[in-house]
Amino acid sequence: MKRISQRDIARKLSINVSTVSRALRGLDGVSAELKRQIERLAEEGGYRPNPFAVSLRYDTTHTIGIIVPDVAFSHNAHIVKSIEAEARKAGYMSIITDSNDQSENEKDCVELLVNMHVEGIIICLSQDTIDFSHLERLKQAHIPVVLFDRVADVGLSSVIINDAASARVATDCLIEGGARRIAFLGGPNQMKQNTDRKHGYLEALRQHNIPIRTELVKCHRISFNSGLTDTLELLSLPEPPDAILASHGLLAISALQAIESRGLRIPDDVAVIGYMSDWVSEMSHPRVSFVKQNLKEIGIKAFRLLLEQMKGDDSVQHVVVSARLELRDSTKNTNQ
Amino acid sequence: MKRISQRDIARKLSINVSTVSRALRGLDGVSAELKRQIERLAEEGGYRPNPFAVSLRYDTTHTIGIIVPDVAFSHNAHIVKSIEAEARKAGYMSIITDSNDQSENEKDCVELLVNMHVEGIIICLSQDTIDFSHLERLKQAHIPVVLFDRVADVGLSSVIINDAASARVATDCLIEGGARRIAFLGGPNQMKQNTDRKHGYLEALRQHNIPIRTELVKCHRISFNSGLTDTLELLSLPEPPDAILASHGLLAISALQAIESRGLRIPDDVAVIGYMSDWVSEMSHPRVSFVKQNLKEIGIKAFRLLLEQMKGDDSVQHVVVSARLELRDSTKNTNQ
DNA sequence: TTGAAAGCGTTACCAT
DNA sequence: ATGGTAACGCTTTCAA
């Protein structure tokens, strides 16, 4: 019930706490005999150092904070898991918070983590974040921050994938498969991630001299329903698309359903490529060809960047983890 | 950079820390004028109470621990999210740990959380946990524990769904759809959850006077691959099943793929019902009829049970959150 | 209304 | 080899 402390052990042996402290940490300056006794009592009493006392003493919490839009979404969950594992290895605890993809909550998460005295924060921004004052405040307070996936140009270190290039490659692939009217299903335009991917898509069209049709570009709030609505609209166009590049797993899955609901075949009538996790692609039907992101690597890199900052390095670094196209059954190509 | 403390404020105003403490907490015994000054300095300096000092003082951490087999799996992620939200409302931080569905790691997680001095732990056991000594130790240490989903008869409070009944209803549904050779795809038999569901399944068969065929019951380690292997084996039987009840999302999805790979139709050749989250069912193809579990409710109930214990109530309670069948496209029935 | 001091558990430093 | 003490930031109790 009540936890045993060094003082308790000291009292039982009629010795001083400082001796207990030394013994328990294996420092010398304690006779072998006494050390044995102390260790036995600690063992019996189930002694655990009180991490709060230690934190207080050293003025260091060995804790980091993580903010994601939705931990329950496969992509984020895997990255969080990876960050957590890497942090643990380095002796850091992780506090995971969820912004529900809303900027409002995101600010609360920052507040919470700052209050908890975390030593650093890793953030994937909400899709509606346009005001970065909370990030500015972190910077001013010299709290290490690393952004990943959804980043912003605010002078903070970041880990992203090669968004533009991967979108270009994906679009190339669709073109090679014979598609000429390729739609882009993305998120809000304030997201740099989205504009980068869109630019990659547009660049591929340009290189192949395919005219850009603005009605084929749908950039709204990312959600299953908006993906469904947008795709149905696309399919109702006088000249509907023969391929869709979806920049988020939710959008890709909703596109699949919309296409199927219209009785169209994938990939014959409409080909699809999406950004998603292996598991979501594996589960989809037909299995969606996807931009495979090394989620584990993203997590590892993000934590390492944070660690450097926490150790005093104040350089701003941008890491790009390259993603590659994985062909499954929603595209016509079979090469690679 | 350096954080401002009450002492800093006190020094600037040449007053005592205790006065600052009282002012900042809105206790009376501080003149309005002085209080104003203190609050202004606190505001300016971005003062935050040091949670470690507070924890040390009150001997209370306001922190709970959560252990799940895999946070990246939709079902668990949603429950964790719910627990976390409910805990936050009550002023508790959550430390989320992942056992990777291995008993070995699960013990490490318990160790970690105990070291962190969490006030209570909510656990979903690993599928291979057969030794409960770590739970026993928690009980002896009077650390509040609540099990959910995968529980054990070790005298600890728990939150589960109506496993047996839901499996019986699901099996009934398959029978009503015309199935006579129904397979059960489950997890290891040491899991009470699994045996309960299996019993529900068997009971339904018995009630309908359908002979029990042991070759149709596959209870192995839960994984995508084992689900695939088991289903392929089932389909290779001289008399293959005409329906499958899968007790886990991974197993259901792998069954779908196995069935499809054999060129069989769902639900006409083989009907399927699975235990899974809404999102996994929604994403599957055909959309799997599923036992819908109120994940949010499970999380809320689990935390509330824990909270009661943390407040001193030492009664062991077992809560059942009832799940219901949701029909989609992998079964022939259209009623309900 | 304000101050002084003790204490939470731990560690570092200095003394013995 | 061991003890004593101060300090981390905060709250509480008692005294002024």
C-alpha cells in the first residue's frame, strides 16, 4: 500500500539515508555487508525510486510529448508506436495526446504538455491549423519541437516524406497505365503536405503534356464523407476521371466505395493510387496500389531529431524519409 | 528557457513563497493589491506549477497506466482513446504502453508503470499470458487494476462484452442464413474471451441440433497469417464450411482474403461474421457483418471502475458492455 | 495579511 | 565507510 522509501530502509537499519542512496545506486563508500542488508530490505519492500523526487532533484523529466490528429488511425498509430519505442530506448517516457484533427484541441495539447514539463514535443499538425502562435511560443520558450508529416514553414525541424516526388511518381504510373483524366483527391490547401503532393501531381501531368483540369482537383477537409462526396462528384462529371490519386488513406478508401457504388471497375474504369499504411492497403479491395511510407523510420528520425535538440543542438534540420510506390491491384501496371 | 518558480516571483516582490502559493491558488489571506502583482508576474513569466513538486508534496501522481497488445490496431486504439479522454476529464494523465501482444513485454509494461508510480492500471492481456504473477503482485501492492476485453479469473475488476451471447447470436444468424457447416476462427484457448465466444458458438449449434465438427474449430495464435492458413485449411476440407465466425478483426480480414483467393463468393459460398471495429468492417470488401462493440463505452466504464478503486472502493466489479450484431454484406440475412 | 519553517524523496557535497 | 545537511518546488501549519 504505502510505498517504501530510502528513509524507511535507513530507519530500519538505523543508518543515514545518504548511505542508502549510495548503496542502491551502486556507488562505493558502503561496506559490502551493509550494502547487502540494504539491498535485501529494498528487495523485500519492493522499493522503487520515486521518479518525481528524482525529476525534482535533477530538474529534468525525461519525458516527451507527442501530438497527433488521430491516434486511432493506422498511419499515425504506427508512427506513434515507433517514436515511443525509440524514446524508451533512450530512457524517455512518451505522453501521447490526440488533437482530433482540430487546431483548437492541438493548442490545448501543447498547453498540457508544457504544463507537464516535457522536454520536447513531436507534432503532426491538424489539417485546419493556420495559426502557428502556439508553435512560436514553444520556440520562444526554447522547448525542442519536431514536426512530422504535416509541417509548416515556421523554422522548426521536421520529418516528412518526399511528397512532391512521390506524387509525381504515382501520377506517372497512372499515366503509364493509360490514364489521361487523372483526379487529385487531397486535403485542405493550407497544408504544405497537400500542396506539395498536388504540385508533384501537376508536374507529372505537365511533363506528359496532359492538360490540367481544375475540376479534377478536389482539396477539402479530409474525412471519409468528404472523400465520398468528392469522388461521386468526380464520377458524375461529363468526362469523369479514369484514375484517382488520393493523398490520404481515408480518401482512398472512400473513393473505392464511391467507385464501386457506381458499378465501375477498378482499375479498368478507374485506377486508384493512395497514400496509406500497408495494413490499410492490404485490407482494401481491390488492394490499393499505394505510396508506401516507412512509418517506423519516420518515428525514429523524428525522435532522434528531437533528442539532438534536447541535448542542446539548436540547428533546424529537415529530414526526408523517402517513400516508394507499391503496386497492388488498383492500377493496371505490373512492372516494378 | 529556465522555468519560473514561485520562489522567483517571491524574490522579485521581496515577499515569502507561501504568500505566492496562496495567491496563485486563489486562497484568501492575500491582499488584493499584492495578489494582482503576483498574478501579473506569474503571467509575464509564464509560470506553471511544477507537477513533480506537486506530486511529491501530495504523494499522488494523478497518472494512470494503460497496457494494450497493439495500440496500432483499430479496436484497441479506439478504446485507449476513450480511456484517455475519460481520464483527462477526471484530471488524470494516461501513460500508454504496448505489449506487442507478448506476455514477456506485458510484464515489463507493468514494471514500468509501477516504477512511474501510476495510481492505477487498465490492462488488456496479451493472448499468450498464462502466468498471472504480475497481476497478483499488483493486487498485493494494492494497486488498482481493471482488465478489459481479455480478462482472467484472478479476482480483478473487468469490463468485457457479452462474449458468449454475442457469439451465439452471430452463429444463430449464420444458421438462419442457411449455413450448416459453420467454422469458428478464434484465438488461443487460454483466453477466456476465446472460450466464451466458442461456447456461445457451440451452444447455438447445439440448440439447432447441428452436429459439432471439431475440424471446423481453429483456435491458434491470433495473427493475419494464422488466419490465412487456418481458413485455407478449412476450405480444403472434404466438406468445407459454408460460414465462418471470426473472433478477431485480423482473423476476419484474413479469412476474407483466403476465401477470395479460392475464387469463392461471399456470402453465397461462405458467409462471414467477425468481431471488429466499425472502421475495419466499413473498409472490408464485402463489408463484413460484425459484432459491433461500443468501444467508447468500454473505455469509459474501464476508467470509471478504476477511478472507484483509486478512491478507495476495493470491491471487485465485472461490467458487461453489450455488443450487438450489425448486418452488412457478408451474410445472407437482411432482417434487423 | 504575511512570514517562517517543516516536509515530500532523492541526491550532492562536505564532514567525520 | 558513514553521517549530516542543503537543495529541488510546492503546500501546510503555525506564528507574528
